[in-house]
Amino acid sequence: MGILLIDSSSKKIEFGYAENNVIAFRKELEPEFNADNLTYFIRDVFLKNKTGLNEIEFIGLSNGPGSFTGLRIGSAIAKGICFATGSKLIAVPTLDVIANKFKLQSARAKVLSDFRITSLIFSNTKTCEFYFAEYISESGKLDRISDYRIDLPENILKGDGYYAVNEKIAGFTGIEFPNKLTDVSEHSNLDSLLELSLEQISINLFCDYKTSEPFYMKEFVPNI
């Protein structure tokens, strides 16, 4: 079972290929490259690993919210490969990917098992709002316990629990909440994306690549 994994939702753009539920190879683009270069690098890395695009059966896509341009390009590439190869598309909300990455990193470090986590993605607006969702992890199983929402940080970062962001944000240091935010951008999103993609494959939850769109503004109602 071959799974192409694509995450172009943030400045950290990466992709990988998994066989038999294990990532066989992966690539993180250097900072000077953007999502426009993804097609070239996917083709180049697949050739170097002697893997044909026709071996892709599924595409796990980190589908947003996040970078408007990055999400659009990642979606277009995924849909193009689905059209050309007959692969099935799995669209995973990026907030889920971030929360699940926190869970995986905690399990590897053996520091947490049961916890409450809120994942956040900067909305890149002048109001300094964040997209966010809340989750609870019990016995290694992560469940979302809220809708996907958008709000100001002072309304989100309340109470106990953990708060994970996936990239450093220019102009926002989190200094008002020094013990609240956990930056998980150092680690790859692909392991988390693979686990969540496998969950969707197991229940035959796929998207129609002809009509699928990135998950961003139209699904959220900004504060006014």
C-alpha cells in the first residue's frame, strides 16, 4: 500500500512516501523553496528512490487551515496525481495533524499519556486571531472535543491543558502567555499525517478529488 503524504500548510513544506504503513522516504524543502517547487521535488525524489507515481494508491493531504497559497498548491498537486493515477484522496485537517503530532511526541518522550490539548494555527490577519480546536488524549487515543473555530489568543489560552502551535509567528511571541504555548514546529508533520491517513483508510473515508477544496476561510467565522 503506497501513500503519498503532502503538507504545504505552513512555511515548512514537506512530503513523503509510505509503504506498508512505514515512511520509506521523505523530503523537507529548504527555506528558499516554496510550494511552487513541490511538483519538481516529488518527481525528483521518487525517481531517486526508483518509485513510480503509479505506485501511489492513496494521498494523505494536510488540508488546512494554513497558508492560503500553500494549501491551494498542495491541493492542486494532490488532485492532479489522483486524476492521473486513480489514487484516493484523504484530506486531513491540519489542526488534527498538529494535535496528533503533540500526542506522538509525548508518547515517544514518555512524558504524557492522558492530557487535553488545543492546537492553534495563526490566521495571518491584522486581528491576530488563531484557528483552533480542542482534543483529549486518553490511553493513547486522541479525540476532538470541539468544533474548529477562530478567536483571539486571550480567549483561547485559558485554563489547564496544553496549547500547540506549528510554526514561529512573526510579530507574535506569545510573551503574554509564556507558559502556555508549545512550539512543535521542530518535528515533522508526516508521521502524524500518516497515522491519521491510515485511520481514514481503515474506515474508507475518502474525498472526491474533483470537488475537494482546502479547509480554510469559508468554514470559519472570524470575530467582528
